Amino acid sequence: MSRFVMNMNKFYKDADQLRGVFEDNFADPRSAHSERFVWDYWHVPDQYTLLRTPAWEYFPEETYRAFHEYLVNWGRETLGCWDISPPWLSVYIEGCKQSLHTDVPHGPWAFVYSLSPKKIRYQGGETMILKPGVLNYWPQFNDAEDREQNNYLERIPSKFNRLTVFDPRFPHGVTRLSGTHDPREGRLVLHGWFTEPKPFLTGPLKQEQIDSVLESESGVIAEITAETGPYHGLLSARMVIEKTGVVSAVKALANTLVCMDEPDLHEKNVTRRILAHLKKLKFAKAKSTTQLTLPLLFR
């Protein structure tokens, strides 16, 4: 996987409970109750074909809230994104698909959480993402070898209890599903976007103490990126701040930085320089260690 895609298997401990709600609602194909009538058949010719419903309305309140809070907290700690968009719950059966598209305005990271059957009987239904090299094709062109679809597309199977997080700037979609008309055997996913990137901290330091330091350093980081061209994307860093105010460790957690002028040439060097600069920062003293997830958004 590239740095633009992350997969977390066995993501949520109560995945079976979420799946069980769906199984129960479709257990008797001859029954007629409200939970079976909530699905919107969303069809846009040549683009989208699937069944969908708002996830927060489909599940029992406590069942959904526990998952929602777990996912939001993961996004805060890992990406520095404080919230998620209201997620959809979607089902894919025979003929359903999503053609390639982008979702840039919604948030810096998209997510797909799978509740598909543990034993998959259908074909297709993978999340497909255009590989970075396709968008910067000619520098990597080699006329001595043939290439096929898998050279251009990343395909991610909808494995039960897998969270897939990816950069929505890349054209992406869902491969056409075939092999079942039964919703219980189809591709079942919750999906949406991580939103509102801002610092997330655990420990005694206060937000205003963090902000006062970061605001004074924003110009330096801007200068680092300006030297090699305009940048677009999100760099989220984990910083460990000791009680003395010294930063003892910095590492990149998630990184979608792209130099708009030279996509392949400068990102690693700029990321290294930004992290090195963050390591030099000095914060206020505190009673114990503070951990900071810092998202740096470039537009």
C-alpha cells in the first residue's frame, strides 16, 4: 500500500453486533417491517448503483453511538481530524458499482468500514483506487514492458471488520459486484470522510499553551514548503512533549503531501525538514508528559 491508503484489520471489537442488526433485519425475506423499507436505490447512469441509508438511523442508538465514538477517537489520535461526516450504510448486490470519482471537498481522508460477510461468495465489490503513478505517468513510462489493469488500480477487498482509509483526491470507486441478489451475501459498508483537522492532545498541557507555540512557528513551516513549490495535502505528526516542555519524539502518522509542481521529487525531504523543525519546539512546563497529534493542512 502507498502512504495514501491505510488498512486496519479487526478494527472494532463489536463488529459482530453491528453485523447482527443487519442480519436480523433481513432474516426473513417474506417479512415486512420498517427496517426493510429504509433503503434508497441510488442510481446515477454510468457512475453509481447501490442501496444506501443513513447509518446513524439504521442501527439502535447505543449500538451505533459506541462505534461512532470509537471511529471518531481513532481519527483524532491518528489523523488529527476531530469528526466524521454523517456516514452512509451501503449494500452492493448484483450489478452494483461505483465508477471512478473524487471527493475532495468533503474531508482530507475518506473511510470505508466493512461489515461484509466473513465468507465472501460474490465477485468484485473491491474498493478501487487509482495508483499514484498513473497521475504522474510519463516519468515512469517504460516502453519495454506491457501493463494491465492491476498496474494502474489498487484493489482492496471488503474484508469483514476492516477499516480502509484513503486520500479522496485520488480517483476511486467500487468494482462491479456479481454473484448474489441476497443483501445478506452482498458487500455491506459504512463510509464517509474524516473532517475538521486540528490539534488533538492528551496530557496536562492546555490547548492555548499549544496554540501559542504553534502560531509563532507557522511562518517557518510555510517557508520550508515554499522553497520547493506549492504543496497540497495533510501531514499529521505525533509529538511527545516531556514535562520540561522539550519535544522528545516526533513521527509522521499520516501523510498525503504532494508538491503540485514536481509530485515525486520533494515530498520526503520536506516532510523530514518539517518533522525536524517540530522536534526543536519548546512548550510550557507541565506536571507530566503530553502527547500531541498535530495535523498540518496545506492548500
